[in-house]
Amino acid sequence: MAQPLLTPDKCRAYVEELLFPARHSADSAGTACIGIELENFTYRETSGGYVPVALYGEDSLAEALLDVSRTIGGKAIYHNGNGAPVVKAIEFPDGCRFLFEPGGQVEISTTPCNTIGSLDLQLRSMQDILFTVTPERHIRFGQEGTNPLFRGDQLRNQIPLPRYIALEKYFNAIGLYGRQMMLQTCGLHINMDAGFSDDVRIKRIVAANLLVPFATALFANSAIVGGENTGYQSYRSHIWQHADPYRTGILPVHRILESIDREDLVSLYLDFGLKAPLIFIQELGDKTLPPSCTMEYWLDHPIEGSRPALHHLENHFSLLFPEVRLKGYLELRTVDAPPLAWQMVPVLFYAGLLYGDQTLDKTLELLSPYAADINRLYEEARFGLASDLLFNLSLRLVKMAMDGLSGLTGGFAGEQHVEQLQSFVENFTVKRKSFAG
């Protein structure tokens, strides 16, 4: 049955539900949860050195992970579509998953956890599976923001489905960076509750956007790509800043700082989404569309005789990649995949600043004067903590985050987490170092 046609009012209602889902106000106390999606590069070790790993087929990454995962209850989830089945994910009884990216990266996706300790345990149990694969199949996994071993011409899109083919065509038409983003980058996405009141949700969304340059600089881990030093501490951030100005970047939250208003925030995110070019219309397969074909355009002009329905809008918003993506919760996409020994530190940083009411207000108070200039700071953050302003503000933020962690109740964080963040500050931040050096 055909879905009802989309209208501007239906678009607004959809975005309002993304930002302010009806269920968020049901529990005013609101138990905070947190989850992560951590991407890893894959390499096969041979007598001649490292080579890329095939994602599908004989002796592939998917096959290797499925063999190990089935012994502990993991099952394959397949992409919908025609032709031979393609593994989309491996799902475990507790809800954790492995997912696959076009360049052969594997992503660990945890479930929402109500303490940082339980999140750490989930992540490490998934990594234990990867560590089992390594001696059996000689496949190694690397946590860096950019692939340090392989050039772009040594990698290819390995997911042969219209959505990914269309995505590849779209980014190839813009330039080099979109292809690099798809094939040569790995990030740590931190998924956080937006809050159980409108006031807290708006403040967290605004603060999360203002924190982007500082998280970029503090946790930069992508100086090397394809064997070459890029001159950046976070070349991954450089890639994302140049991939597509219409669907990436920091949301212009400086426009709503004065009002901190629900309707203004909905309008801001709706405008961002409607003005982004369409990448993929399911009924048209991997057909390339001109940049003028935005969702806003499609509402008024049929494309090859078709008009948009709600499922088209949902698909379109799934192909937006701002630094803070709004999905009923906050998907914080800024951080380079961090080193194994320090992988929880970015989680501690964000939790300390966004989950404590006092630290949330202090974060906004500290960063609001720089909101209109946030994109310049974002550009400077590619070089780590070289900027005096970025360094000084970042140092204040990590110290505030420690205070915030200490004040969280209900066992969400422990003393060991504050000590871990303190250790990071002493080993990196005060020395103006990031993970990249």
C-alpha cells in the first residue's frame, strides 16, 4: 500500500519527534544511559606484510567473525534486497552487534548501559571476540581515526548494495574526501540520552555541538593515512570538514543561544535536513541525482514521477552526518577511534560535562561566548592543542568533566573513572598532546 504523500507539516512533526520524542517526558527523573559504536580497521598479516581483508566471501572478515560468534549465540542479520544475501550485522543475545562498513571496517555496537562500568564490560567482551579471530585467521584490528597502512587506491567499496553504491557515487562527485571518509576512517560514536525535560534536552544538544572542536583536539588520533604523515593531528576531522558542507559539520546552534527554545531548535534541524541534497531514493536504485535535488525541492517537484513519503524522509535523515546527529538521543560522532588503553576517556569526558546539571550549565557558560566562532575553532582543532585558546579551554573542560563525574549519582561512574580521566589529563592534555602525539 502506498504511503501518504509527505507535506511540510509532516516533515516538521517527524523532526520534532526525533528531537523531543513523546516518551522522553514520561519519567521526569530519567535514568541516564550511554552506549558506543567503535569502528576498527582490519588488516591481514602475511609473510610479505599487511594486506586488506575481504569483507565477504571465502576467508573473509564476515566469515571469520561469524564462525567465532556462533559459538556464543551470535547470529547473522542480512540486508534486505534482491540477489545473494549480504551480512549487515552479527547480533548477540544481549543486543550487542558487529556491523560492517564499506572499506572493510568492523563496528562494535553496544546496547545502552546505565553505568559506565557495564558499558566498559560490554565493549571489552566484544573486543575479546576480535582477539580470538586474530590468531585463528591472522586478521588484526586497529583503532585509529584514519587507516595508517592502506592508501585509498588499495581499498574499495565492499558492500554491493544500491544505498552504498549511490553513496559512493555521490561523494565521488564532490571530491576526494568523501571516498576517504567511506574507506579510510574510523570513529568512536558516543550515544547519550538527550534528557527528560525540554530544557535539559535543548541544553545538551547545544552544549554537545559547542564541544566539537575541543573533543576533536583532545582526542585526535589520525595523523597518518596510507603510510604518510598528513601534517594534521586529526586528519579524519579534516576529511569530514571537506566531505560535504550540506550534510556534515556543527549545527548552527549559536542561532538559538538567546532563546533556548524548542520550536527554534526544531526549525534549525528541519532546515538542515530539508536543504541537504538527496543521495538515495530506494525506488531509483543507485541513480545519481543532481545537487539541486534536495528534500525541500522534492516536496514541490516530482522526481521521475515520484513524490516523497515518510519512509523517504526517514531514509534521507539517516544519510545526514552532522557531528551531533539527533535520533531521539544524541549520537556524538566527533571522536577519532582512540587507542585501546584510553578508549573510555572520551566517554568519561562527555558524561562528566553533559550528564551533570551543574557541569552542563557551566559548559554552556564557558563556551557560549565562542559560539559564533565555533567553526574557526573546529578548523584549528585538526592540529590538536596547538592553538592557545583551544588548549586553555580544553584544559578547563576536562577538569570540569572530572568534577561532573564525581557528582553523578546512582553508581553511574566510579572513583576509578575520575582517576582515569585525571591520568589522561596528566599524560596528554597538560603536555598539549593528543593521542596522535
